[in-house]
Amino acid sequence: MKRFALAVISCTLATSVLAAPKPCDELKAEIEAKIQANNVSSYTLEVVTNDEVHDQNMVVGSCENGTKKIIYQKNDN
């Protein structure tokens, strides 16, 4: 029984670590790398609070426990 309880506790802790939210700077860097890999030359990525999001179609990521969003805008040449 002790082994079972230990296994359950271990799985719970491991799951919470894996589901930990990413910092906005780290997620923004990952998204930037993907955009640059697609050869997009002129764009803007911005971290904003949920209240500042006007168009949900521009949201490409969520960070800091869902309190902030990363929005993408392609700039015209």
C-alpha cells in the first residue's frame, strides 16, 4: 500500500511539473524561431495582457498561467 501511495504522489508531482506554464519571454523566443524558419521577414510579436487583445485571430500563444497573450502581426512591406 505504501508503494502505491508513493507511486500516486510521484505521478502527481511529475504531471504538475510537466504542465508548468512557460514564461512569456521563453515562449516568445520559440514562436519567433518558428516564424523565422518560415522565412517571414517583417512581423511583430508582442506580449500583452488579456485585456489588451482586440482580435483573437492575432493570438499565437498564451503564457504566465493564461494572464498574458502573445500576438502576431505581419507587417506589410
